[in-house]
Amino acid sequence: MTAARLLFNDLGFSSVTIRMIALELQMSSGNLNYHFKTREDILEALYFEMVKEFDSRVDQLGVQEISFQTIKQDIRQSLKRMIDYRFFWTDLYNLLRLNKSIKAHFEAVYLKRVEGYEFLMRYLTDKGQLREFEFSTERKFLIERMIGFSNTWLYNSSIYEIEINDDYLDHQTDNLLSMLYPYLTEKGKLEYRKLRPDFFN
């Protein structure tokens, strides 16, 4: 699976054939076809390999103590995981249209991601770090922005041919986390500043 993932990352899903994957694995196309009848079967296997970690981390919500440090670590881990499977995120729309199982799961995961953000925001509000939202859909809009950014930051990076390295990963981690800042109380902003004091020099 690693060979297929790396080829997809380098060339894009649509440019990679079963034969190319077989050559990379030093096996015949027939042997590879025994395990995977089509490229779409490989795509599906890679997708569910990718989301296995995401699913397990969402299930762990509420188990660990939450701080801005742990939130930042979780965001960075998620974005790094996306880089490992960047072929999927840079061609998200087309690949979701291609595979009904992936599309159905992705839509279900969206609801779990919304629940995860709602849990986080309730937690921060209870700790006095996040202010109460001022109108009925304000929290919903914020969650939609954060999920939308998560889904598209790699696609956006590929459009402008930005090098994906640790510095850029840190930048995008801060980019996503900072979306919370305007909604923080003074107590919350104080905790955030401890995390990134260099932003306020």
C-alpha cells in the first residue's frame, strides 16, 4: 500500500495505473489484480487506512485533559497525517465522486468532526476561556470555517506550489488554531498568548 500511496502523492491518482504500481512493487499486474481488481479498490483501502487514526482520535475526546497546547498538538498531528495522503486532499472533490463508500464515510465523518468541535467549544466555554456565542449560528459558522480550512489547505498549497515542510506545517497549524482567538475570553487569550508569545511582541 505504501508504494501506491507514494505514487499517488507524486503523480496524482488519475495518472497512476495498476501496472505502474505493480512495477514499483516488482510484481506482475496479474498478481496485484489478485488483491485489488481496480485502482479504485486501492484508493478505498488507502482512504480507510488514513481515517483509522482520525476515527480513533475522535473517539478519545474527553479522555485527556484539554489545553491550547494539546489542541495545537492534535491539529498538527492531523495535518501531518493529511500530508502523508496528500493525493486524496488535493483531488478531494473528484475522488469523492469516484467512490460511493468513501463519499458515504466522509459525510459521516463530517458529522463526527462537527461533534468534536462542539465538544471542544463547550469545554473551553465551561473553563471560562471561550465566550458565549452572540447569535444562534455563530458557533456553526466557526465550525464550518475550521473544517473547510482543514479540508482545503493542502489543495490550496498545491495551487500555489508551496513547499510542504515542517515550517509550513507549523504555520498552517497556527492558522487553524488562531481561528478560535477572536472568540476567546481574556482568560482564554492569556492562555493562548502563553502558547505563542512571539505573536504579541
